[in-house]
Amino acid sequence: MSPEQDDNLDDLSDAIRRQRELGLMIGDELETHVQLLDETGEMVDRTDARLKRAKKKLDYVGRKVKENRSICIVIVLIFIFFILLALFR
């Protein structure tokens, strides 16, 4: 082998070694991102479950408010009826 070919092979070997190191670093970075995405997914799932529970509670409270509003309206109307009865006697 000529010295020029030997130098070219050494340069190629160095370039391949750098590419390998870069590939390993990228792989490590990807593993870190996968872990972060998994943790984020778990947090989103927990938050979604809490939001669903809160929505159920709000729906229940909304129904109760509607029921109580009807009762309050009836009581107010009865009160007004007695006031009008007292005024026009």
C-alpha cells in the first residue's frame, strides 16, 4: 500500500469513529427524550382522569342547582301570592 492510500484510510477510519461517537450520542439523547415523553404521557393521563372526575362533579352540582332553582322559584311565587292576598283583602 502506498503512503497516500494509508493516510486516506487513516482519515476514513477517523471519520467513521467520529460518526460512531455521534451516533451513540444521538442514541443517548433519544433515550432521554423517550423517557421524558413517557413521563409527560403519564402526567397527561392522570390530568385527564382528574378532569373527568371534576366534570362529573360539576355536572352533578349543575343538576342540583337546577333542581334547587325550581324550588326557590316556587317558594318566591308562594310568598308573592301571600303578599298579594294580604294587599287585596
